[in-house]
Amino acid sequence: MNCIFETMSQEHESDVMDIFNYYIENSFYAYPETRIPNQFFSKFLEIAKFYPAFVIKTEGIIVGFCLLRPYNPFPVFKETAEISYFIKKEFTGKGLGKQALDKLEEAGRKMGIRKILADISLENKESIAFHQKHGFTECGVFHQVAKKFGKTFDIVWMEKEIS
């Protein structure tokens, strides 16, 4: 599926938050338990400040978003970033995730990032398989550190060298 990437900005607030809130309310993929207000969008912009952050558009509509953010604010970690992406449910499985990953890896390399980390709910088997398929390896599991919808679950950390 063809898509374009547009730098994320305030004008994308409603669409991005609708996508994020879908995953909050219907999955373990986004960690909050209940819908969050659109004002939270400013947090996305803040955490991705100086890092690549894009909305994903196809046929003129926003179908997802993706970003890199600092793994840790201390300068010794400047070559490591954490990745996030969310794609509308009806557009998953069409290659958009791979295109988003490629776009973020390219942008990350240009800014000196050499390692990308992903933290994923162990309930999110699709995301784990996607990351494994695209070169990420598991580097650790935090056991029963999160609880959502009354269920305790694990978080797996995955990493990929991109330099």
C-alpha cells in the first residue's frame, strides 16, 4: 500500500489521538487503561522533539503515526532511540508498518542513532512477530510489571542495530 509521511504537527492532534485511543480502549498495545484527552497530543510532540515523528497518510487520510524518541535523556544514550507506531486496525497487514520502520530507521541514521529499542506488551503477539521479522531481537522481559483490564502482563524489550 502506498503512503506518504508528513511531519507530525499540532494539526494532526485529533486523528492521532483517535488512533491511539482505539488501542487504549481495545488492546494491551497502548498502556493507558482509559481514553485520554486530545490535549495529551502535546506530549507526543514534546517527547519526539528533535526526533523524527510522522503521520502516515494514504489517499489523503491519516491511517497511522510513528516516531522515535529518546530512550534516556542523558547524553551518553544519544545514539539510542525508542520507537513507537500505531496504525488504524483496518490498515494493518498492508505493509505500512514496514514502511514506517524504514522511514524511522533512515531518519534515525541521519541523526546518529545506531540502536532502536521497542518495548512491547507480551500480549501483543503481532508486534513481537513484526519486530522479529524485521531484525529486532529480544533483549529482556519485565515480568508482570503492568496491569490493564484487570490482567497483569509482561513487557518485552527488543533491539535493533541500524548503523
